[in-house]
Amino acid sequence: MSGGDKLDFEIRPNPAPVSAADRAALLANPGFGRIFTDHMVTIRYADGKGWYDARVEARAPIPMDPAAAVLHYAQEIFEGLKAYRTADGGVTMFRPEANAARFAASAQRMAMPALPPEAFVDSLHRLIEIDREWIPTDPDGSLYLRPFMFASEVFLGVRPANEYLYVAIASPVGSYFSGGVKPVSVWVSPDYTRAAPGGTGAAKCGGNYAASLVAQAEAIEHGCDQVVFLDAVERRFVDELGGMNVFFVYDDGTVVTPPLTGTILPGITRESVLMLAAEAGKRVEERPVSFADWQEDAASGRLREVFACGTAAVITPIGQVKFPDGEFLIGGGEPGRLTMALRQQLADIQRGNAPDPHGWVTRVL
Ligand code: PLP
Ligand code: COI
């Protein structure tokens, strides 16, 4: 890259995009992460050369040498954010600079080069511009953006690679959980933990998710939608879910979420919810919540609502909790009032239907 952090993108439009009729059929019921747009962004990196060869091109398989470092040592990071259709036909992104900053922090933790935040955000603008017709118009729909980067160097020695590929793809999505916004159930994993102190829990790296899958599979076996991970040291305190942060709402209106100690992902939705709840006059606390207290407070009725939050989940009520010795309901299994109010407020900001005093929303088109 020459001069500043701005990259020039070469635009090579897909010569054979999906037809308008086929696209409309795909967008009628997109699900989550199953269909993709016509294009992708790629940027290469090599030690000594920096970032180069930035392109917007047809989405296509990526040729890879079997000795590419990522296939062996999993040096890979990713992000997830959404572009939204506004009522006036425009397009917004929610806090892309925050994802750019987290991507850089994840890169640092995984001994990877940091893509300049400006290039990260710019790459998403380019992708949205060229694939704008793929953004669902449905009020619950959005275009899920998945920027990621991996070690592409062909080398089997164990050290940070010196070549990387950054890619951004886009997927039109509806609700993450099938069935729309209804309370989900969670399984508290007795055996598996997600991240230990000093580990990679705060980084958004593929390895964290690989390590979570056996626990997620166990959750599904128990009829649950998501797994809850407890802390790896004492196995007492709630960390987060497989792909979402978690909040607790008490009868005195206090809103609590586990603190960022390095073992959980610093969710951008989490941070936004903390601010919105505080502005609504709630007492907000970032403090450890033990599973024992969760059970006890649910039984006494002191705990009124629990919800999951994240880009994919937005804000989703948790209605049922299962663990090896039993199960219990939250709020009778019904969605909580504050949960649904926060969900609506966040969605209204994201889609340009409400004022945006924090400057969270970027207008793309
Ligand atoms: N925790 C995990 C493990 C996640 O995968 C996600 C999703 O990105 C989150 C929390 C929520 O983060 P965000 O709100 O930035 O999407
Ligand atoms: C996201 O919310 O963006 C995630 O990465 C989590 C995953 C459940 C899709």
C-alpha cells in the first residue's frame, strides 16, 4: 500500500451474476448464512510488501495450496456485521469502525498483520455498493457481512505466516434462529469451557468456534438452541453463549452482563445495549454472575429476563435453561418487556428509523 491507509480497489464485475428472478426467489426465504451475493472483496498481504492487490470480483472458490498455513495451525480471524435497508430505500451499516477495531485487535492476538481500519470499512462499502440488490427489504432481513483473514503462506513450520489473504463476502439473512423472535433455550455445558485466562477468548478467531462446536452439538442434543459457557477456572461464572453475549434483568430494573476479563468476546451489540439501558435510566452493571445465582434468582422471581445479544441474534430472549441436573424457565418462558423494547430500539437505530445520537450508523447509499 502506498501513502496513507487508503487502498485502491480494482473493480471486476461478475460477468455472470444471478438473474433478478433467481435472486428474488432466493431472497424470499434466505435463512441465515446459506445464500451469497455475486461478489467478494480480496486483499493480499506479504511481509515487506504490505497490503496489495485489492479487488472487488466475482465470488468464487479460493485456490489453496494444501500446505497453506491456515489449514494446519488455524491462523484465521473474522468479523460479522450487517447492512440494513432503510425505509427511504437507502442502506446503512451499524458501527463498522468498531468491527474494524476488533478485527485489528484479533489480528494482534493471532500474530497477524492489522488491516488498516479504513481499508476494512472501505472494503465493505465497495461490496455493498456492487451487491446492493441483494439486501433484503423485509423488516427483519439484512445483508450479513463476513470479512475474514487467514494465513495463506505455503509453509509447515510453526510461526506466524508472512502471507495473508483478506476476504469479505456477504449473505442476505433473515432471523438467526428459525422461528423468528421467540424465546430460545440454552444448555449450560458441564464439561466444556470456551476460553481460559491468557487464551484467545476475546479474539474473534475461527479456533474459538471450532472448540465450541462439541458443546454446541451437546446443546442441540438436549433440545437447546445455544450453549452457555461457564468460566474455565472455577466453572462457576457465566461467560457467554457459543455465538452471543448474555444479559440479566432483575426485578429492581438492574441490567447485568459479565465483565470483559479477556475470556469473552467484546460484543459490539453488548456495548451498545449497555449504553441504551443506561440512557433509559436503568442501573447497568458489568459483574460476574454465577450459575448458582442464576438458578436461585430465577426461582425466587428476582430475575425477570435474560437475553442473548449479538450481530446475528440481535437481541433474543432466553426462555428456558437446561443443565445436567434439571431445567428452569425465565419469565415463564415468555419474552421480557425490556428485552423486546431494547430489541426494537436497537433495530430502529440500525435501520435509520430512530435518532442516532452516538453516530453509530454509517450511511452507505
Ligand atoms: N460472543 C460471541 C462468541 C460471538 O460470536 C458474537 C458474535 O459476533 C458475540 C459475542 C456478539 O458480538 P457482536 O455483538 O459484536 O456481534
Ligand atoms: C455474529 O453474530 O456475527 C457471529 O459471528 C455469531 C455467529 C453465531 C454467526
